[in-house]
Amino acid sequence: LHLEQRLPKAIVGHELVLHFQPKVRLDDYRIVGFEALVRWQHPEFGLIYPNDFIPLAEHSGQIIELGDWVVTACCRQLADWQAAGLELVPIACNISAKQLLDDELPERIAGFLAASGIAARYLEVEITENSLIESIEVAGHVLGKLAGLGLQIALDGFGNGLSNLSHIRSLPIDSLKIDRSFISDIRNSPDDAVIVSSIITLAHNLKMRVVAEGVEMLDQLIHLKTAGCDEVQGYYLSRPVTAIAAGQLLLRST
Ligand code: G
Ligand code: G
Ligand code: MN
Ligand code: NA
């Protein structure tokens, strides 16, 4: 496919787009945030999903440039909504391991925020525990700087991968996103239900919010609300949508 060779051109040539998936608060069903998910609008192959090019970008190092594009596009989106008079909610972007090892990332993000006139609390980063393996020292330092700037930090896919409870003690984490593998069968699997309620208790006792991912059915949502989960994200509420559709959802939600 030669995707890797074309990627630099895609980054500078406006072929990347962000879709946005709402996070909904279970107290009042308002949208309290969005997750930005990158797509590549390829002139020949059509819409390409991140699983088909993020690994290539990580391997080649282009993830740094791509990641900067994602953050600037999130800042631009927030600035557009602010200019339109919408009440802002944070946008979260997914950050790869390589980005977390780049100790100049916090300064660049601070620059993107300043250039767009957006307060740091409206930008969130989602990291996975797998991205902490290579160097917890450097990654912890970068996360500390991001948190110091005022960004929110979410731990993505929690409970899956290489979970290590010392991470949530030592890192500045604001919310846990329960991996969707625990949500899919929550109504029928007592084990999954116990794991989810234990994660919720753990998070709340550590003063963190809990978001459930991959909510596809009403009965899952009801179960999560009863269990005290704070926020939900998933196809039942909305698929990831274009910027225009996301703005309309936000306008109707507030
Ligand atoms: O949107 P979709 O569910 O297909 O995303 C698949 C994977 O791609 C998810 O694990 C998601 O975290 C990752 N992903 C989506 N957008 C980005 C991005 O902007 N940067 C990075 N590093 N990963 C992303
Ligand atoms: O790894 P991460 O959590 O960042 O990935 C988010 C991915 O999950 C995106 O690719 C998004 O399209 C996908 N996603 C979002 N909601 C749902 C859902 O309800 N079910 C499933 N199967 N995937 C979802
Ligand atoms: Mn994510
Ligand atoms: Na996830």
C-alpha cells in the first residue's frame, strides 16, 4: 500500500481528519467531553482507520509529527466552538508511547494552546499503561509536566494490558477508562461485574473519575449507572462523528 511513504504528505496535505466521540455523564446525560480519533482520508483508498497507520507512524517516528497535528487540530476545534459561543468541554487525544518519551512535548503543547487561546483544562491526554513500559521515568516526567500545565490525564483501556497499580498511585491521573472488554458482557458475567465495580470503588477512593468504554446497549448503561460509574462512551450513545456533527451534539447537550 506504501502508506508509510505517503504519510508525511498526508500530515501536511490535509488528508488527516479527526472524528469525535462524546463522553456522557450519567448524572444528567450531558456531554462532558469528546475523544478525538484520527482518520486518514486517502485520495485513492478512501477512509483509513488508525489501526492501519498509527503502528506505521510509531515505527517510522512520524508519530511525533502526526501527534502534533492531532493536538493542534483539537486546539483549533476548541477555538472554533469557543468562537461560536458553545460551552466548551475537554477534548481528549490518544498519545502513543513514543510521544510520552519526547520531553519537549509539554512545551510544544503549551505553545499550541497559547496560539489558539484555549485553557489547558480543555485538553486531555489518554495514555495506556503499555506506553509506560519503555521508561516509566521519562514518561512520568512528561506526564508530570502536562499535568502541571493543567491538562487532564486519562488512563485508557484500564484493566487490560500490563496493569500495574503503582502507576495510578505515582502518576497524576484524573480518570480511569475501563477497558471495553469488561463492559461487553457485564450483564451476564458476574466476574466482569465485580471487576468493574471494584475499579469504580478504587478510582473513587483515589479521587479519580471513571469512564466506561464500549457501551453499546441500554442495559449496560443502566448497570454502570447503578454501579456508580461517572461517565460512559460507546456506540449506544454515539459513534465517533465528524466535527460538524460533534458541534451539533454539543449544542443540543448544553
Ligand atoms: O477510532 P478507532 O477505534 O478505529 O481507533 C483505533 C485505535 O487507534 C485506538 O486504540 C485509538 O486509541 C487509536 N488512535 C485513534 N486516534 C489516535 C491518535 O490521534 N493518536 C494515536 N496515537 N492513536 C490514536
Ligand atoms: O483504544 P481506544 O480506547 O483509544 O480506542 C477507541 C476505539 O474504540 C475507537 O476506535 C472507537 O471507534 C472504538 N469504539 C468506540 N465506541 C465503541 C463501542 O461502543 N464498541 C466498540 N466495539 N468500539 C468502540
Ligand atoms: Mn482512547
Ligand atoms: Na481504550
